[in-house]
Amino acid sequence: MKQLNALARFMIQAAKNTEVLPTHISLYLALFVSWKQNNFCEPFPVYRKDLMALARINSIATYHKCIKDLSAMGVIGYVPSYNYYQGSLIYLANTGRKSA
């Protein structure tokens, strides 16, 4: 149930916020799918290349802007990894975690 609450909270917040663009929604849904693939465990690792393909985002700059915007909005918790082989960590349901 917490999974649907997280998705519903995001969609309500996105509808109210005029700064949320289709790329933000697409990236959030890609994160949600990744969360499901990780059996809704938190935090879960994500890889930029995989998320960009799933969200249909072609620009690395757009990806980074969107993920930082989602983190700044408090919709996700984001702990970036600067190691190519180690995924960044994401929190969706427990967004009370601080992002780095």
C-alpha cells in the first residue's frame, strides 16, 4: 500500500506544481518501476543509463536536472554515487531521508 501512496502523492504534487515537466513525471515513473523491480526495498540502487532509457530521456544534463529537482521537491531521497559501477541510492516511500 505504501507503494501506491508514494505514487499518488507524487501525482497530486505534480498536478499542483507548474514547474513539474513531462520529463520529471517520466523519470519518477522510471524510478517507480525500478523500485518495483527491487521488490520495493529501500534504498534501492539505480543506474543513470538504465533510467534514461526507461524514461526516454536523451540528455544527461536533463536527467541530472530532473533527478535533482525531484530530490529538491522532497518527492525522492537521492544519494548520488560518483562510481560508475555502484548505483546511486533512491528512497521513494521514505523520503524523509536526507539527500546528499
